Amino acid sequence: MTILFGNLKKKITNIASDLFLVSLMEGVNREVVCNSVHNVIKLIIRISHTEPGNVKGFYKKLNEDLNKEIKVVADELAKATKA
């Protein structure tokens, strides 16, 4: 299980750094992007505190939260490229 958690933490860290790079682009709302990056980093903490008895639901919710933050940044990037 430790390897699984380590890989997931690493994957989320990589996603957070990719999202942060978007904040450096011209025309994006840096506050919105940085807030999403912060929310993604908070997911790493959640990985270490899996809900007993609801592991599948826990990871489903974690994945939904990650996708939600990625969508926020993608929408900001789309707005910036249209402007």
C-alpha cells in the first residue's frame, strides 16, 4: 500500500506543479490558479488519512476533487487564450 500512496502523492505533486506553471502565463487570473494549486496540494494530506470502511468512496471523492481543480485551471487557461 505504501508504494501506491507514494505514487499517488507524486502524481498529485506533479499535477500541482503543472497547474502552477499556468499561473505564470500572461492573461490568467493568478489568484484563481494559485488557489486551485493550493487545493490540489491539500489533497496530498488527505491521502494519508483514508476513511476506514469507505476506501473506494474516499478515492472516488479524492479523484473528483482533483478533476474539479484541474477544470478550474483549464477554464482559466481557456479564458486567457481567447482574450
